[in-house]
Amino acid sequence: MLIRRETPADRPAVTAVTAAAFAVPDGSVPVEVTLLDALRDCPDWLPALSLVAARAPEGTEPPVDGGPEDEVLGHVVCTRGHVDGVPALGLGPLSVRPDQQRRGVGHALVHTVLGAADALGEPLVALLGSPAYYGRYGFRPATAYGIEPPEAAWGAYFQVRALSAYEPGTRGTFAYAEPFRAL
């Protein structure tokens, strides 16, 4: 498995993975698919932080830059957010193909996007998700950092992971990219 930047050729596969990962019983298009499309079209999209987990088909060499021969197993993205005007990141959606879940794909994607965000000098990553799952990556309830969720009802499910450039004085309410706010 290779974690790399998403390419334009990956977009249909990423959409399919996201739809499968968040499939709803009635068969309608999951909100995460619509969200991902809207995020790609907004100024808060950060191409360097849109990553895929991919593998080459059996018996072939992994391609260097992705392409149709790659099999996309998962995807993660971080987009620009803010804590009372201070730049930060919002993680999500994180999608792993159902037949690849619990095999380390999501783990590799989250570690890689956190490392990339840190290398880019980002101060923190926020997300809405399971504390049991994301706690293993160093996420803690946002309120422990003095950061409030966009919706108070999110409570402990709204979490933050401080990175190397984090300044402890960063406090306030987190704001996701506009497509999140439009949900």
C-alpha cells in the first residue's frame, strides 16, 4: 500500500470509496460524497492534504504518480479551518473501502495526513469523530485546548490534535470550511 497525494485520475475512485464507506440503507448518495465535491470547489481545499491509500493490481509495479491502474483503498482530506481567525485544519471525511476496513488503511492515512500537516507548519487539526478511534492518534477533546466546537452538542466527539506549530494561546470557536457549515 502506498499513501500519496490524490490526482485528478483518482477522483472517480475516491468518490466510489467514499460512497461505499458511508453507504446509507436507502441507497441515496451519502452526504460525505456531496461534501467532498463541494470541498474540492472551495478556496479552503488544500491539494497537498488530500491523500489516497492505493495499491497496484497483483503482479504489477506500483505507479509513481497514480493512475487508472492504481486501486484506491481509502482517502483522507484536511481543509482550511480557523479558530477565531487563526488558521487551522479540519480533518474529514476519512473513507476506507468496506472490504479494507480494520486492515490498517485508515491508520496509515491518518498518520500520514497528520505528518504532512505538521511538515507544512499547520498548528492543529480538528475533527468530529469517535474519541475511542481518534484518541490513538493523539486527538483530545477540543475543550482541553480551550477550543469550542461549532456545535456545543458535539461535546467530546469534537477533538483536536496539536501539531509542532501549535501555540497554547490559540483559543476560541473552531470554524470548518464553508461546505461543512452548509450541511
